[in-house]
Amino acid sequence: MATVRYIVDDVDAAIAFYCGQLGFREVMHPAPAFAMLVRDDLRLALSSPGGGPGGGQAMPDGTLPRPGGWNRISLQVADLDADVRRLRQAGVPFRNEPVTGVGGRQVIVDDPSGNAVELFEPILPEARE
């Protein structure tokens, strides 16, 4: 299992997004500033900036972690077009339209804090999990 940590502005909103829209399930939520979710072999640790000890705490110089950027998790999907329609209906923000690359089709959505999530539909057998 791999673990990815995302810094999020609102842990509860992130839980609702990842569990409600992307098929994750909540494993633990022991404090308002932290939760752990899972989907298949991916564990997603959610931390709010300045949320006490742990992944959201300030750096020695006082800098707080913040959400956003272009690094992202990539979730394999079976039908990208169907997922795009469903997510658009739910009001999920998209960074782009679906594109086709050498190994498959992809689109990038933002979670409620602006963290990128790639949805990837493989078209080559070797690009599948």
C-alpha cells in the first residue's frame, strides 16, 4: 500500500469529496485536522495546515504547508466519459478537458482545497494496473 498526504483547507469537505465522489472510504478521523482514507492500495492522509503535530504542522521557519500545485494522485477509472459527466453534475471543478496521451485518456479535477486529482482511463494493456 502507498500513502500520499494532501494538505487540505477543510478535512471534512475533503472526506466528503473523496468518499462521495471518488470511491474512497474513511479509515480514521481522530481529530478535526486529520483523517485517513483508502481506495484499493492507496492510503490518503488528509491534514489541515497548522493542524497540530503531524503533516500539517509549521516548518521550523514558520512556513505552513498549503494545498494546491500540480503534483497529483492518479486514479484509474473504467469509463472516463461517464465519470466526467457525473462529476460535472456534482459541480466538481475541472482543470482541463479529457485528453488522450500515449497510454490512455485523462482529465484533472480539483478537490475542495485545490489539490489536483488525475482520472486515468488506460488504452494500452501495459498502462493498466
